[in-house]
Amino acid sequence: MSGFRLYHAAMASALVACGLTLSPIARADDETAPRSNVNNIQLQKELAVLHFKPDAAGPACIDALKELHKTQDLLQKDEENAHNQDLTVAEDVLESDFENSIEACAADVEKMCESHNPSAELRAACEKIDSLPSKDTQAAD
């Protein structure tokens, strides 16, 4: 296995494993919390599928998850330091990062879900995904 493929597989495994612990940082009085929660749940479903074969996550998915984690870390720091006025902007960026991660990982998840003879566990994880962004929708963006 080449160094790049080994790195890619290790990075994918780490991001998918960390991704399973994703949680949006939202205050109880934040009106966007339910929307963030919906995206978090959808991404959790996709990551549950990728968990069966982490190296199936493509570079776009991995990059999107890296950006999501960076934004989460930044937002957590801002919340710990002070209630910064930029917090609303950071929360909007986090929301966008969730959406980007969902879209970036959807094709990889779809390939896994359409594989021949999937295990019962993989099939169950795939069935939990209500809908993945279609390729037509992604192309229109």
C-alpha cells in the first residue's frame, strides 16, 4: 500500500471515528439549534455507514470533515473565552460546514449502500438514511 493510501486510510478512520462524536455547539436559547441538530443527525447517519469501511471516504468527504472539526474547535474556544459577537457568524459557518460535509460524504455513502451483498449491519445503517443529496442537486449547486 502506498504511503498516500495508507495516510488516506488512517485519516479517514480517524475522521469517521471522531465524526461519530460530532455534536453541534448550541446554546439552549439559540433559534438555530434545531436546524443544526437536523444536520448533525444526518451526518451521523452517513458516518455510521462509513464506519463500516472508513477508507471508502473520499478526499472531498475527509476535507469537509476536517473543516467541520476546525470550525467546531474554533467555536468551542470562542464560547469558552467569552461570548464573542462573532459567535453568531461562527455558528453560521458551522451550519454550512455540516451541510458541506453531508454533501461531500453522500456519494461515498451511496456507493457503500449500493454495494452487492452488504452486511446486515451496513444495510441497517443505510436504511436509516432518509435521503442523500442527489447528484443532480449537487451539480446544480
